[in-house]
Amino acid sequence: MACLSPSQLQKGSTDYFLSSGDKIRFFFEKGVFDEKGNFLVPPEKSINKIGHALHAHDPVFKSITHSFKVQTLARSLGLQMPVVVQSMYIFKQPHFGGEVSPHQDASFLYTEPLGRVLGVWIAVEDATLENGCLWFIPGSHTRALVLIHGEVVHKSKQNLSDRSRQAYTFHLMEASGTTWSPENWLQPTAELPFPQLYT
């Protein structure tokens, strides 16, 4: 696992993010460092997410991603050759877990034709209005698993509560007849081509 020092993070590193598709890396919340790069909050409370190859390198997340339930779900949706594109563990830290503006995952993970990317969002903790739940379908925050079509616009607000709102999420792509855009920030590598979901 690789992690930038606070001073490097303070300056920002686009390459650290853009080259994270085949690695496990840590990403911090905005506003957790002072101007000298020192933590303003305890380091363990400063992490925004860990990504983007948990599904490939961590045995726990690999077993969840490739579980019988996920494979059965993908088959029931008619996916013939799904591959796992990326995965993240999202912390949504108490009091300052950042807001995520409305977006479509297909904007970041573009395919031709559109509609070939599916986000699988597994709640690890209760998601409430106070701790920054997802917004898109009324009432869906009360279920453990949310499927997010790549073109669905969704968002979450800042966590201003005393409780975190943790989730594990990953994206599948139907590889059969699909072209992955070379313009996407995340690209398969020789070390980690997108792994097949079905085992």
C-alpha cells in the first residue's frame, strides 16, 4: 500500500490518484491538514476513502466482490462477461466527511455503448440524512445493497453527525461488446487487467 505524506497531499498529486487503478491507496478528506501539512484531526479520522484495487489485492474485499451472491446478482441482470473495474472503501468521517456533488459514474468510467458500468454500493453502517446518505431513489438508503446504473445522477451531502457512514463500493462492466474509453482516468494495466467477476 502506498500513501503520500501530508505535505505531498497538501500540494496535491494528480498522478497519485490517476495511477491508483491497480493499487491500494489512501485518500484524505479536504481540510484535515494545516498550511504546513500537519494533521488537524487524528490521522485515522482523516481518511476519505481507500481505493481502487481492493477487489484484487485484499482477500476480504476480493471474497466479497467475487462472492456467490454478487455473481448470482450479475447473472440475474444478464451480465455475460462482467469485469471488476475498481473498488473503494468510503469512510464518510463524522463532522466533515465531504459532500459529493451530483454526478453520473458513466462520466468517469465511460464506455461505448453507454450503460455498461454498474456500481455496487454495500452499506457497512446505517446511512441517514444526518451522516450523508446517498440521494437518488427515496427510501433506498434503508436497504443494505444499492445498484447504481452508470448514468444515474446521484450525490451525498457532507456528514455533520457524530457517526461515520461507511460503505464498500465497486464497479462492474459488461465486457462483451463494450469498448472501455482510453480517456477514462482509470485504465487496466499489465499488472492488473480488469479481473473477470465470474470465478
